Amino acid sequence: MFYHKEYIRPRYEETDQMGVIYHGNYITWFEQARSGFFRELGYSYKRLEDEGYWIPVIEVGCKYFAPAKYDEEVYVKTSIAAHSGVRIELKYQVYDVETDTLLVEGFTKHATTDKNLRPISLKKKAPELYKLVITCFENE
């Protein structure tokens, strides 16, 4: 299975009053990791958009096990959890770098669309990208 690790050093501004990372920031980290995932595949968001493909988020979820804290480095492990011709689901796992403890697990579901947000089939419209997605998923 292909996955990408995105390393993040939490900033002070990302903490809440309790001194831990504010829960909403994990969604931002998911986006950062997703960008890194596609970039590592050779399909940066810029390339996707330049070729006329968009992958808007249609659902997001997150489960918290333990808090990340200021200046304690984490990594977000990103992989493809499911796919179809017109939808992709990515899975995210946030780990503490020092202890390798799973802190947070989440997902995002995406439609594949053209720039006008009309659904498209990657299999038909972007076979090269579809092949990469299939390969990432099938190597599990």
C-alpha cells in the first residue's frame, strides 16, 4: 500500500487554552498531508487543476485518541481508503514522532469534478491519475 508521511511541528498558535492542539487544526493538517500525498504521486493540486480536475471534500471525520501538543513533532500518514470512478476516500493517522503513538485518525471523502464542479469519472477523463489511484489502493 502506498502512503505518504507528512511531518508537522505544531505551532503555538495552533493550541487551545488547555495547551493542546485545537481540534479543528487536524483538518488543516489532513489537507496539508493530502497535498503532500498527491505531490508524491506526481499529481500536485496545481497539476490537477491545470489539467481541469478538482477533488472537493464532500465529507470529513475525525476521532481523537490523545492530544498533540505544542512543539512536539507529529506525522500524518495518508493513504487511500476507498475509491470508485468518481469518488476517493483518504485515511489519515496522526502519530507522535517520538513515541509513535496514534493520536488521531480521520478521513476525507472527495468527489472528482471538472472546474465547474460537475462530477467526472477519473477512469474515463484522467486514466493516468486513475491508474495511480488504483495502484495505491491495490498494493495494500
